[in-house]
Amino acid sequence: GENVEQHPSTLSVQEGDSAVIKCTYSDSASNYFPWYKQELGKRPQLIIDIRSNVGEKKDQRIAVTLNKTAKHFSLHITETQPEDSAVYFCAAPWGAGSYQLTFGKGTKLSVIP
Amino acid sequence: DVKVTQSSRYLVKRTGEKVFLECVQDMDHENMFWYRQDPGLGLRLIYFSYDVKMKEKGDIPEGYSVSREKKERFSLILESASTNQTSMYLCASGYRVTTEAFFGQGTRLTVV
């Protein structure tokens, strides 16, 4: 199946700084790359996703970039705020037409006020 | 608002018991998933279903089975619970794997 590697596993930043989380995937046919945020004690929720026909997507302070040649994609959070503290998961489907979504192991982001 | 509801928030079961975890979604989603979440291991797929009565193994199906008799309901069954199945279990549903997955609130299962 798809192998999704996520780094770093933990990340601490000062409020106002930027945070970057990176994921690599193994299946070159994968065409959809979502990012989920899980706050403490809550369910994971989609915050942004990107499809393989674009290289970058932005939504306010959050952006995702995709490099299909290198098979990696990254989440960028600018002007971090304490409410950004959470665990972030990347994911990728197991090839085109797959029903299976494989998640990375997660990154615990702590934003220090 | 999409709702994915898991039948229990917390469960404590004894080793060897048969355990049923229930999940219901109200958005007519074709796909439903069961994940297990453990610290440092992320979300690992146990089983998924893309249609009524259809099921596929995920990455860690051993010791589990599933049932999907109706489109809105997807059940995870631990045939004989063991202590290494103590974990947080998350159900999710979605139209396709390339669209948003909606998660339930999770069931924290403790096997003693």
C-alpha cells in the first residue's frame, strides 16, 4: 500500500513565526493530498487539500505545496497563533481509483505565546 | 452539518470478550472507514467499506472484522478482545477517497 512519511513528529514555534510540516509518499499515481488537524480531545478535521494538477493552494494563513516529481507535499502555517497548537496529519490515497487513504504519523505543533 | 456518530465514547471490556463498535453517518456517504489511533503511530486503517456489504482490509485487520448491512452504519467487531487492542478507535465516512473524510468523535477502548 501507500507509504506516507511525515516530519517532524514534534514542532515548537514562537507565536507569530511560521511552521512547516513535510510529507513524502511512495505511489506516483496518488492524486489527492489532504491535511487534517486534530485538537486535543477532538476529532480530526480537514483544513486544506490539494490535487495533483496544481502546485500550491492557499487559504488565509495556511498553504500547501506539492512537488509531484519529488513525491512530497508540505503544509505551511504563517503568523502562527496559540489556537494552531494541535496534531496535524497528512494523507494520500493508495493510487488513482483507490478507496484507501493512508495517513502520516502526525506532527504535534506547539505554538508558544 | 455532517454527522458521524460512534455509539460509545468510552468502553472497558475484558480479555476474550466479543466487542462491537458502532458508527452511523447521516450524509449518504458511500465510503466508511475504521481507524485506530495510537500515540506516535498516527491513524492506521483497519478496514474500509465502499458500498453496502462490501469491505476491504486495511493495514492492520488482524483480530478485527466489520459489518455493513446498511449504507449508514458500519460496525467494527473485535472477535476476542486482547489487551493490545486497547486504543482509540475512529470511524470516518466520505463520498470518495479524494474528498473530505468526516470523523466520528472516537471510542476509547480499554481491554483489561
